[in-house]
Amino acid sequence: MARTKSHGSVVGKVVAITGGARGIGRATAEAFLAADAKVAIGDLDAELVAKTAAELGAKPGTQVVGFPLNVTDERSFANFLDDAEAELGPLDVLVNNAGIMPTGLFADESVEMTDRIIDINLRGVVTGARLATGRFAARGSGHLINIASLAGVSGFPGVATYCASKHAVVGFTEALHRELAGHGVGVTAVLPGVVRTELSAGANTPRWMEAVTTVDPEDVARAIVGAVGRKRPLVTVPRRLGSTLKVMSVLPYRARRVAERVTGADSAYTAPDSKAREAYHRRLTGGGS
Ligand code: NAD
């Protein structure tokens, strides 16, 4: 990966990343390491997180550790941060990244899956926030970064509960940002559009929309590293998505819905490539993460 421009603010900092075994979490670990930070990754997939840490740590001069983590279990989360601090030093940054996105109509979603989405995508973020900001506030410094989504500011059919969880993360982040602004603690939500990872595989994103919304995990990682130490509550990736959202928000509701239907934005998750989604859903329902 190209070396990320070293922000004075992250050199030597201790960064913990949830869901760091693959996808955006892995790319984020790589970007922080390239900017000379020290990184702990945690993931439900214990085998893969150990492998990922070993791969990232193979580069001379990098300090990275990997631990098993279940963000829905407060004890597991606290142990993860304790282990990270024992290995690397006091925590400076937590990236609440772990998340899941099963696709399908809400009417077909089991109660268990609904609970799981809320537990991982929202409760996990709130738990991480509580554990990390307690440590940050005691020292008067630190930055919490919550990975939300474009689905946190708009509603997409086919991912209703996911949208609910991400809207909640955006609201939670904005409130916490304001609560902690006077205490030297930064709080930011990063809102990616569509990112090329297993989570979004098979999304039936219309071509026009792809150009505006679709990025690589490395693009999100760069934005996350760049957000540390800055006072912005919300960061969209790609950045141009922010302007698109502003334009859309001034359109009357009905005009927006018509535009989305006509352009095919409505069916990105209601009519995805089912074969491509199958592997991801198998990972989720097979007791995996
Ligand atoms: P991914 O599936 O590639 O990686 C997510 C990682 O989280 C996996 O390694 C998984 O094992 C881990 N995880 C799941 N449940 C966990 C738990 N309970 N405890 C600990 N780890 C757990 O997904 P990704 O695309 O890299 O997504 C990362 C984040 O970015 C998510 O919050 C997602 O909602 C968000 N996001 C993704 C996209 C996209 O298009 N890919 C867009 C916007 C936002």
C-alpha cells in the first residue's frame, strides 16, 4: 500500500480497531501503521485476526497485535482494550468498525438477525464508546471514530435494520461529539458510500451511483487516519458524497424518491446479485462473523 502521508497527530499513537481482520478494518490498520502508529486489531474471527496481525507485522518496524473480540460482549471488549494497552501503551484512538449488513426485505428478516444487527452495529459501538471515552476523558485526550454509512443519513430498501443501526450511530456520534468537545476528546462518524468489501458484495448499484458512491477500503482508511485530531463530527467518503447529500436534502421528499426509483438507486439492495451475496450471508449465518 502507498505510504499514507504521516499526520503529526498519529505518529506513535496507540490505535485499537474492531473488526480488523478484513475489509475496511484491515485497510485502516495498514494505513495507521504506514503513518507510524501502533495498532491493535480485534475480531470475532479469531483465526483470521491472528493471521492478519502476523501479515501486517511482517513489515520491519511495525507494531501490531491481534486479539479475539466480540463487540457485543462488554467483558470481551474491555479485555481487548486492556490487552491492547498492556502491549502498546495507553489508548489514543478507538475505531468502532465491526459491523454486519445482511440484505433482504424486513418482512423476511428473523428476530434473531434483527437483534444481531442492532447488537453489533449499535450496541457494540455504544459499548466501545463507553469504554474508550472513559479512558480518554481521564487523560483529557483521545479520539473515538465510529464507522457509520451513507445508510446512516438515508433509507435504502433491503437494508432497513442496517439503516436503523447506522442512523442511530450518526445521532449518537453527533451528541457525543458535542458532549466531549470541551474535554479534549474528539468524536467523529465516518460515512462511507459503497466500499468494495465482502459486506457489500453483489450490491446492484446503478452505474451513475457507483461513480458517486463507490470506493476502496484504502480510501476509507485514509479518511479515518485523516480524521484523527480534527474536530469534524461527520466525514463522508468519498468527500463529494457530502455535496451530493446536501443537494438531495433540499429536494422535496417525493422528488427525491422519484429520482431514486428512476435511477435504480432503490433496488441496490432489494435486487442484488444473489450468488455474490450468498458467500457473505453464509459467513453470517454459519456462526461466523
Ligand atoms: P467486512 O465484513 O469486510 O468486515 C467486518 C469485520 O467485522 C469482519 O472481519 C467481521 O468478522 C468483524 N465482526 C463482525 N461482527 C463482529 C463482532 N461481534 N465482534 C468483532 N468483530 C466482528 O465489512 P466491511 O465492509 O469492512 O465493514 C466495516 C464497517 O464499515 C462496518 O461497520 C460497515 O457497516 C461499514 N460500512 C461498510 C460499507 C461497505 O460498502 N462495505 C459501506 C459503509 C459502511
